[in-house]
Amino acid sequence: MPRTYKRKTDAGSVPHGAMLEAVELVVTSELSVRKVAKEKGLSKSVLARYVQKYKKDKGCRMSPNYTHSQVFTDEQEKSLEVYLGNCSKMFHGLTPHKVRALAFEMAKVNSFPMPKKWVENKLAGADWLNAFLKRHPGLSIRCPEATSVARATAFNPFNISAFFDVLEPVIKRLNSGGRVIYNLDETGSTTVQKVPKVVAIKGCKQVGQVTSRERGELVTMCAIVSATGNTIPPAFIFPRKNFPECLMSGAPEGSLGLAYPSGWMTSDNFLKVLEHVVKNTNCSQENQIILTMDNHDSHIAWDSVVFAKDHGINIVTLPPHTSNRTQPLDLSVFGPFKSFFNKAAESWMLKHPGKTITIYQMAELMGTAWQKAATLLNITAGFRVSGTWPFDFNAFDMAGYLPSTVTDRELPEKEPMSVNSAVVNNVSGIDQSPAIIDEGAVGVQNSEGAVGAQNSESLPTPVSGSAMPTPVRPSSHSASASSYMSPEDFRGYPKVSFVFNRPVGPLRGDFC
């Protein structure tokens, strides 16, 4: 049988009700089978066969039983679809081979009849998987993006609520709207552009497209935007020890040029960026602003923090490893910027055949791409989706927290601690408000002066009065039959194993 069968006739396509109506018309009236079949547009021989079956058993089936070899019912396949979808949302999606193995295990656990090939290979067939994906168009075979464990687990309700607990009072204190809320982030581009798709000869073994060189030089752009859609001229860090002004040829007016041998941001250069921010925003102690950014070492150097405090810049750092969800520039601006830069670099290469892109053209190319990408709609969309402005404590739904549930532990039930058995600790990089830590936490000195061991009940708790959302595990999807066991029942969702309240393996690392 071909993998994709195409029906050649309409045999067996008559609904049960239409066939039953024709059969009853033959049995209850004096009309012949031939006449009824002609009136209803049915096959005479098929109608005659169902008339004989109806006379023997009035409750007989009036349509072909195409499901005689079906392994799972529609409800059971729906539960499998829900399970696969939740695993994918938790960043632990199953490969096609694993899905076939799961289908076999599901049939075996429930003692469902299955093809012999399934039993021999301990695997569902490839044809079954293709048909299953066709029956459930909500699923497809995708190429996932590699996501580190730190990024998957750091985006959790506790970290996000801690960030919002810091940002909310600052916004309320300034009470100036989105015009004083800024976001700062860096992105890099190299002198070697990503080549686009081109029209070429069909069947050609290799299709090439010219680029500047094999390896390019990195130029970093530091972008600053406000929640109302305004932009500050960007700062460029070139891979040079000394900075010549000719590197800024063609850059947007008012841009800042900096230099460092690697092209990366440093604490000294970031202090100059803050001076650039003060110059373009006129911020002061009387006219303060909010600057959200990641907590890279170059951003939180002592000199930078002191300068920001003296000039009315309230720095609010994002939770570590969550910039893909909380950084407005990452969400809606840097994606279009990369696309526009590649197009600009490709156009430059076509206009200047035989020449290469150097760092002397990067300011113009990156500046052109930045002006096209940093639009009002893009910038405001990033602030809105991240919940920064308009401020939205519930900007993220519970489905977004599913990856972090893999390593979450249940909150213990215990009596409130006494003041004497607790210590005060600051949340580094996220919150400067006091948080109560159990005396048994690692590295925390208890009241007797000894360093305690890891306690199974030493979990940080929110200190503000804001309600923190609790991650919800995917609910069990039970089929119609009470004895049916869904994949969640016999396998469960991915979950780290804890021994003495510590994870097995480096799944949570410092988060434990």
C-alpha cells in the first residue's frame, strides 16, 4: 500500500444514516432494491447486501468498518497530542523515533491489539506516525532552537516577580509615564554578512555567493530606546586599540564611537555610554529616568553605578538568563535589525564588486539598518510584550513558565521562622530588598556561628506583597475509558530527580 493513498472510487463513502434510510425503504415498502438504489444514487449490489444484513440484525452497521485495525481511538490520540505538545513547551520535545517508541509503549501498557511489526521492532511504524501527524495538524516535526538549561530554568515566576517587584515602585515613584523608561542592550555584527537565497541552476552541486572574507571582525552596537518609541543615537565599539574618527563615517548623527581590541563592551566604555545617555536625555536628580538592562559585569561596575546614581539614572537589571523574554530590544528590534543589516551588506557587495567590507563601512551599514529597525511600532511592541510598559505584572502566561517546572521543587509547609534564626541577604543583580533565608542554607551563618548544611526546607520566598504566580503542571488528559492510561499516567512529564533535596546532575546549578 502506498504511504499516501489516493482514493480512486467513492466506494464505502455512503454515510450510515443514508444507507439505513434506503434499507428501511426497501424493507418497509414494496419498492425493489434496483428502484431504491437508482433513486438514492447507490450501488444495487451494495444495497442488496445491507438489506440482507438488516433482516438478520436490525442493529447492524451500515458502513464499512475501516477502524478494524485502528490501534488508538480519537480520544486516546488526543491525549497523546496534548502530551507531546506539553513536552515541547517544556523544551523536552520528543524526536519522531521517540514518539514511535512512546506509541508502542502506550499500546503495550493498555494491552491494545497492535500490528506484529510493532511488537517485533518495539516501535510504532513510520506510516502510523505520518498518518498521526496528518490527523493532528497542530503537531509537526520542527527543528528546535538550542536553549541552555540556565535559560530554560531561570525564567520562572519567582525571578520574574522579583524583577517586577523592583521595577514597579520605581515607576510609581517617578510617575512620569513611559518617556522616562529606557532599555539598553548590545548586539554585534561582523564584516561577513549572512548570504541570502539566490536563483541558481537547478541540479548544480554547489552554489556560492561572495562575502567579504572567511572570518569577519566584530563591531558592537549599544542601543538605547525609550518606552514611548524614542531612540538615543547608538554607540559603536570597534575592534581597535585607538579610535580614529574616520570609523564613524556615515553613522547616524550624534552617535558615539568607542574602541576596544576585542570589540566588546567594557566597564570603562560603558561609563562613556552612560555619559552619552545623560547628554541626550538631560537626566538629573530632579529629572530622573529608569534604565533597564542585563547585569553584565561591564554594566554594574562601581564607577558606573555611582555615576548613574549621581545623575538620576535608576538602573534596574533584568534577571539573569531571561533577556530573551524580558529585554524589549531583544524581543522586537534586534531581529529586524539583523535582517536589514544583511540586506544592506549584500547590496554593498553587489555595488562594489571585488571589494570587501571593512570596519570603515560598518558604522554606515549598521546605522542604516538601525534606522529602519528602530521604529515606533517595533520599540513599543517590545516594551508591551515584556510587561515593562504599560506595566503588566501578568504579562507572561503560565505556559511560558513550563520549562522551569522541570527543575522546580514543591514549596515546603513549615511554621514561620523566628527572627533570631534568620539572616538578611540581598538578592544580587535583581532586587536590593531584604529576603529571609533559612538558617540551614549553604554558606549562611546561623545564630550559633556555624555554617549550616543544605536544608530541605530552605527555599527563598517573595518579600513583597505582590501575588506571585505559581507554575501549573499540565493537567492529566484522560480518555473516555476509565481503564485507559495516558502517557502522563505511565510516563509522566520531564522532572529532575532530587536526592537529599539536591538535583541529580547540573540541571539547576546555582539555583539550588
